[in-house]
Amino acid sequence: MAQTSTDITSLQSSQATRQPRQRQMSDLRIMQLFILPTVILLILMNIFPLIYSLYLSFTNYSVIADKAPEWIGIQNYTTILSDQRFWANFATTGRYALISVILQTLIGFGLALLLRNKFKGSGLVTTLILVPMMLSPIVVATFWKLMFNPSLGIFNYLLGYTDINTSPLWLGDPNLALWAIVIVDVWMWSPFVMLLCLAGLSAIPEYLYEAAAIDRASAWFQFRRITLPQVMPLLLIAVLFRTIEAFKQFDLVMGLTSGGPGDVTETVSIRLYKLAFQGQYDTGMSSALAYIILIIIIAVSNLYIRSLNKARGA
Amino acid sequence: MSNIRLENITKRFREVTALNDVTFTIKDGEFFVLLGPTGAGKTTTLRVIAGLEKQDSGHVYFDAELSDQIPPAERDVAFVFQQYSLYPNMSVYENLAFPLRSPLRQTPEAEIKTRIHHAAEKLRISHLLERKTGKLSGGEMQRVSIGRAIVREPRVFLMDEPLSNLDAKLRESLRVELKHIQKTQNSTTVFVTHDQIEALTMADRIAVLDEGHILQIGTPFDIYDRPATTAVAQLVGTPKINLLPTVRQNGSLVVQNSTVQINTPAGGVPEEVLLGVRPEDVKLTENGRFNGTVALIEPLGVETILHIQAGGQTLLSIVPGATTHRLNEAVRFDVSETHLHFFDAQGVRVQSG
């Protein structure tokens, strides 16, 4: 009896000593550990640069000059907003974004309507249409630069121009260069709009169309009152994404024209790049420009998100 | 309003035959119910009539006019879908107005308004007219969906289980309402349901379907009183009909493993028959011919279902009101010999007497 009782006490004491060694982390602790790397990365790569560049945007500073940032208040902003060339950059970007997004939306939605009904090989066709979207923009730009080439490119040939003296210089003509970039962007990103629209279309229940058929609705009515409102939320998301991307458009323009000829295709991001990393390396001014672009994108996004919520709420 | 005739309709979906050589006529002004279990082909029949589904063979006639090639819009039918099928992003009013505003109908707005308010009143959805359909409950959507059909004056109303998503109370009142609307407008209606009570209470005639075949067509009384097969007999009537295997002995039919035996009916029956007895025809009486024990009691208020163990068989009996019988009590009972049903080994009714 005494033997057993000592056994039990020794067992209890061994359990008691084992417990602190096998210390369990609380759920909160584990959560924090998992989140920590991301938070550190975010602070280092996003939040610190964001705040630091906000500070720099109010200074006269160049990263290559051996001089500390000099506080000059809102002078960078006033310079940008009163400079004709910056306004021209914004106009170019706006025109480019508008035309490009409208064309992508129309073509993407149209393709989605065509591919909506399954036919033999429709899966393959859909995949093939999606290929441009999967390529790297700089690769796309390089390909199209070759295709636009007036003497050896295939683009003019396909359009029917065979005489180099009369054929259009897509990338060299100030009237065409922006359109050339739009063409490439539309070629590359219409599939994205199509993909989202296809998802939206496939979610529309067939019985709505059956009810409309019974009710003698016209095809136009079915499109306007059933198809369009049902696809609208996804379509708006596609348009939102494409608009933001178009405002930030850099790689395609850089690869195709570098902002030329002259500065007719100089979008704000190209201008930003030139300002920040060429010539004077004007870090202060480029930070200010970057903030202006950020504010515009946030404003435009908010407009979209508001209409998105409206389309959903209805 | 019009007659509709289906002639030898067969419809296959890949390997599955949904409808197999279905033929029937729906008369002008008739409330016609398609009754059957899930997968019987009821909805397919309705969709073939509407033209939403094209039959593989056979013909559909509207008023003796061959209508196989006529698209749904021109058949002038109203369809109440099981999934409501209301137009999203539109108010209830707009949904109801929609079929009337079709360019093919050209109804003046004033009349549209009167008709909608009239229909909304009948269906008790007047307070919902300005709401968007996405914010309605299932029962409300179902009523709007019925409303969209009754604002029109189509040749035929096609209703696909329109009451299935409603709660019991609402279902009952709408059942009465629908029957009333149908009778006052004298509209031809084809109504699909798997609920035998709906079928019996509403129909002028019922077609019982199973696995793409029509088992029986007749008035509710015919279907209940002279079921053509055991399947029909079991589908219609609650509690279910008692089906008892019998053997013939000395001019009597003896229910296997039990004390129950009856005289062989006049006209004769095959060697092996299934005896069908409705629960209301199993009567508990002091000096009944057979004995058994009460195995289970299900009180329903207005009546009580008694499960009576008689040998190896259990018979259901229905008695009015509450019962004084206790569980395991020995009872004596009779079966009413004028209301017996006989089915052969294949389950087909044997005509007797």
C-alpha cells in the first residue's frame, strides 16, 4: 500500500516537472509568429518607403547628390501642377486609359458572349485567347515592336500595305504612336475582361431566359434587363483593374516607344521614371509626382467601387 | 383558353428516357394535375407543352393546331417556375408588368396597373409591389411568380410545383386561392406536383406519371377509388393503402401470415393477388371477424391512425377523433368487402365485380 502511494506521488511529481518543459504556446502567440515576417516585410518594403517618400516629396533632394534633403514645402507640387508638360503627360495617360479600357471592355465582353455557348473546341479556343495575358509585358512589347516595324514587320503587311514609302509608321508617327500602344494593350488585356465576363455569364441561371421567352421579351430586353445587370459586378471589377493598370502603364510603353516620338506617348509613369532615374535623379520632385498619381488612382478606384456596390445592391 | 393534346411524346436526355410515349388531352377550362414522384417526367411534360423542351418524337397540339415548331413566346402560355424565375434588379411591380409590356401585347399602362393591383390583392402581395425581388422571402417570391402568370390571360397556365416552397399554412390558403382563381376565370391549367393532397384537392383530372409513363388518368375520385396499379394506389391517400399478399384456400383469399381472409370476389381473380385495403376500410368493431393487437397509435387530432398487428401483417386503420384503445390491446376488426382492390403479380389492377 505504501509502495503504491509513493509510486503515485513520484508519477505526479514527474508529470509536474515535465509540464513546464513541454510549454505550449498560446494561439495568440502562434498567430503573432506567423504574421510577424509579413508585417516586417510590409513595414520595410511598403510602409517605410510610403512615409519616407511623402517626406521627400516636400524636399529638394536627389539620391545621387551628396546633400541632405532640403525642406521646401509644397513647391514640388506647385511646380508639377503649373507645368504644361506634366499636364500633357496626364492628358496622354487619361486618353490612353480611356480608349484602351473602353476597347478592352467592348472586345472582352463581346468575346465572352461569343464563347458563352459551348461548341466543339470552345475550351481550346478560350485557352488560346487567354495566352496574350499570360506573357510578360516586356516580351509582348518586343514582339509587337518587330511586328510594327515598317520594313520587316507583319502588321502593315496584314493590313495590306506592301510599299514601305506609303505604309504607316506605327511607332514613329506622332498621330499613330499612342494608338499603337492601345492596340497592343487591347490585344494583351481584352482576354482578361473576357475571362471575368465569362465567369459572370456562366452564373446567370438559364431559367431567367426561359421566363423571358415565355413572357415574349425581345432579345434586346433579355440582354439589357437580364444579361447586363447580372454580369455588371464582374464587368466593373474588370474595368476597375484595367483602369488602374492603364494609369500605371509603364512596361508596354517603355518597350514600344519609351515615350516617343518626342513626348507624345509619354505617360505619367514614363515621366516619373525619367524624372526619378534619368538625368538629375530628382527624387523630391518624382516623389511628389508619385503621390499625385496615387491620389488620382485612389479617386478613380473609389468611383468604380461606389458604382460596383450600387450594381450589387440593386 | 384552349385544348391541348399531347400525342405519343417521347423525350430522352442522353441515356435517360424522361418521357415514354405519353399521350393525353387537356380540355378547355380544366384543372389538370400531373402527379408523380421525383423524376417521373412531370416537369419535362410541362416544358414540352411550353416549348422550352423539344420532344424527340410525338406531337403537341393547341386547339388541334400542330404546334411542334412554334417557339415558346408564340404559344401564349404562362409558366410558373419552381425556382421563381423573377427578374432581378426589378421591383415586384415591374416583374408583374413585364409580360404585359411585351411589344407583342401592347397593353395600355392604365390597364396594366389595374390588372397588377387585382392580382396582387388576390395573392396578398400588394404591400410588396415597390420592393426589389432580391429582398423577398421564398414564399413572397413564389407568390410574385404566380402573380406574373395570372396578370395575363394566356391560353394555358403551366405551374411547376408552385406551392412547394411555401410553409404549410400558406400552401393551404394559396391552394384554395389558386383553385378559386382557376374556377372563376375558367382558365386551362396544368399543375405539376408530387403532393397527392394538392392533386386530390385541386384537380378536375389527374394524370399519374412514373418513370416517364402515364400510369393512370382520371378524376381524383377515380384515382383514389380505382387505382390502376399498386404504384398509384400507394401514391394517393394518407395513410398509405394496406397491400397484403394473399393465397387462395377453399374459395377464400387468405392473407399470408395472418388471421384475415375474405371471400373470393365474383368474377374471379388470378392465383396470386395483392389485396389492397384503404385504412378507412379497416374498421374496428366489437364483434369483428378478425383479431389483432394495437401495435402503434398515431393521433392526428381529427382522426387517429392505428397500426394493427394481425399475425405477421400490420394493417393501418383510421378512426375518427381520439381513440380509447391502448397499446398492445387486443382488438377485433373487419374489412369492408365492397371497397377492396385486387392487383396481380405485376401490380396491375384486376377488374372484379
